[in-house]
Amino acid sequence: MSKIQRVEINKNYHASIHCPFCGQLVVKTDFEDDEELIPVNPCPHTLFMAHDEGFEYRSDRFDVNMSLSGIEDDEIETGDKGYDGLTDKVSIADSIKFASYVGAPSFFGSYVGFAPLDIK
Ligand SMILES: [Zn+2]
């Protein structure tokens, strides 16, 4: 069984994230201007969007893969590794997860996962 591949972003955590498969701007985190953040702009390849306090988006493919179908966000048990550890368990082939970590003192993490569409 394949596991999701991780890409960690530790210094340039403000970088916006585009889907590696279609190029859509999925996470816009440009704090330079006063534009509203677009926290949820998933493309068809987006599996999930989460941060250390919860999910912002879950796709059907993610829910099926993780056996979370029909379970509300606030009913999900993440385990002791939180949403980072939970989303590491995705087993969709060729899936990719971008984990962005803000530095000290918060160490707040954001997680976005993608996978090609033709893979179940
Ligand atoms: Zn895409």
C-alpha cells in the first residue's frame, strides 16, 4: 500500500500553494496585501485541507480512503499526532501532502493533500 508523500515547508510558509496536477491556486497566503485570505479553494485533485485545529475541506476520496464518510469534522479522532499524523495516513497512490509549519513560538501547521484524478 502506498502512502502519501510529504513535502515540508518550514521557512517559506507564507507561500501560496498551487495544485501540482492542474495548477489551481488552492491556498492563498499572501499577507503582503489586504486581500482576504482564500482559505478554501479546492480543485478536483485536492484531497484535504487542514490545520492543527481542524479540517477546512475533505474530499469524498479522502473520506473513503480514510473511512471517514459520514463523520462530522468535530467527531474525528486524530490520535496523539493530531491532524498532521492523521493526514499522513492517506494511502491513495501518488498522493502528495504539503505541510507548512510556522516557526516558533506557535509551530502552527497547515496541511494540503493532492492526488491525480484517475487513481482510486
Ligand atoms: Zn488540481
